[in-house]
Amino acid sequence: SKEAEVIEIATDWTHGEVASKENRSYSHIGYIGCGATKRAIYARFGGKEFVLTQNSDEQTTCDEVKKNLTGEYELLALCHWFKGKFNEYAVAQELRTVP
């Protein structure tokens, strides 16, 4: 039998979004922050902590969301490549800490 997978999402994140807009503290709430295209919310899945992102502009079309997500994925892939090259350099130079 297949068990349903559950993603636990902070239920108080909307209070944090309001607090953020009013320049009040929200570090104790499940709202993490908001950028140009999405908001970040605390979530837990399989016992691990994650950031769940959600489009912050309800007027954004599906095509625009897809374009944003594709761009972010490409940036993550580039960062992954760069990190690999950095690690190779660090090993070759026998670096233990950043000078």
C-alpha cells in the first residue's frame, strides 16, 4: 500500500508577511521572506527542513511562472558547476580554509 507523503507548511506565514511589510520582527514565524517574484515559507518534509517558495504576484501567468522557474533552474545549474570547479581548485591548492 502507498502511504501519502505529507509536506508540513507553517500555518502562520501570512502573519509574518504582514509583519515584514510593517517592518516588525517575524523571525519566530514560518514566513522567511519575499523577493521580486516569490515568497519563501518554512516547510518540513520527511523530517527535513525546507523552504517552500510560492509565487508572490497572483496576476502572474503560468507562462511567466514557468519562465521564472526555468531561469532559476539554469542559475542553480551554473552555480552547481561553479561550486564544483571551486572545489577542484581548493583540493589542487590543498586549501583548508578560504584565505
